[in-house]
Amino acid sequence: MLNDRTNLHYSRLADHLNNANLAMSDFVQRSAANFTVQGISPDAAQTAALKNLSALALREARTQAFSDAFYLIMMGFLLAALLVPLMKKPPAH
């Protein structure tokens, strides 16, 4: 379940990561500039910035997947708690 939900959330996040997204473009440019200042070539800096962005998106997708899993667990416990009053008492020994 976690892998499927991670893939789903990553796909949805990746849909918004394109050149039309100004915040993403600014992030990649600033990250690439920081890598360039550290002595990395501009091409390698651009690649590293994109890998950094991909890692951030994957981390967020995993966080959302775990949130989904905990929500499912919570719903299971809630259902179990609602069924407790319907349980029969065990016979006395």
C-alpha cells in the first residue's frame, strides 16, 4: 500500500513540477547557483539541483503515503471502537 500511495502522490507532485511553475524554476536556479558556488560545473549543478528537487518531491510523497496509511489505521480503530458495544460479554466462570 505504501509503495502504491507513494507512487500516486509522487506522480501528482511531479505534474506540478514543470517550467511553468515559477517557484520550481526559482528553486532549481537558486540550487544550481549554490552548487556552482561550491565549484561544480554549471551542467552538473543543474543536474544536481534537479536531483535535489526530485528527492524533495519523493520525501513529500512518502510523507503523504504514511499519512494515508495512518488514516486507514485510524479508521480501523474507530470502526473497532464503534463495534465494542455490540460485543457479548463472556460467560462468568
